[in-house]
Amino acid sequence: MTKSPVSGYSLIMKRDALLGNNVRDWRKKRGLTQQKLADSTNITRQTIIMIEKQRLNPSILLALAFSQALDVPVDELFYLQEPPIPAKSTPDKREQDSQMPFNFAPDQSPRPEEDHNYAPGKAIWDFGSSD
């Protein structure tokens, strides 16, 4: 796999890699409204909003159009960010119970080899004789 000269990232992005951007910051520094940037890049204002909120990743051509319209290098507008590491959570008691088989209960009885009264075939329940 070929390594990118920028930040050591692979040129082939992982599916969960996130593309961050500084479009809003640079747009404001240049004194442009979302509508003016949209007009200069031939897209809608709603697309600008979605890109600035990182809900939509632009195509390479659109990233280049932003770079040209804002007079900023592409790598200052867009960058790769590591995906967040999910916090490990321990399931609560109800979740643990729901993951057990239907009629499973942890066995608290001694193992047969530890139980001196155990004999194969011996009745577990002794209700007395029925004389």
C-alpha cells in the first residue's frame, strides 16, 4: 500500500476514516457568505451547509473548486481525522441476562466429582416412598 506524503496516511482511505474541513473558517476569513461561495462553485447553498457541518464529503473536483474560490491550498481546507474510539461500556444486568440462553441459570451446585452423594442414574428428587 502506498503511503501519502501528508501525515503518513494511506492513499486508500479506510471506510471509517473521517474527512474534516476548515471551509467555514476560510469562507468567513475571505468575507464570503455561503450563497456567494455556492455561486462561485456552481453548487447550492444547502450543499455548502452540509459540507461545512461535515455531513457531506465533497468530490475531488469540488474540493479543488473550493480551493480556487477561497484561494487556499486543498490540504488547508480538508484533512483526514482519525475516527473516534468508541468508549468501552459494560452491559448492565438486564443486557447480560438477555444475552443468556432462554432457560439458562448459572449452575451453583457442586460438580459430580466433588459431590460424594452423586451417582449416575440416582434420582435428584426424593419425595419419599408412595406406600
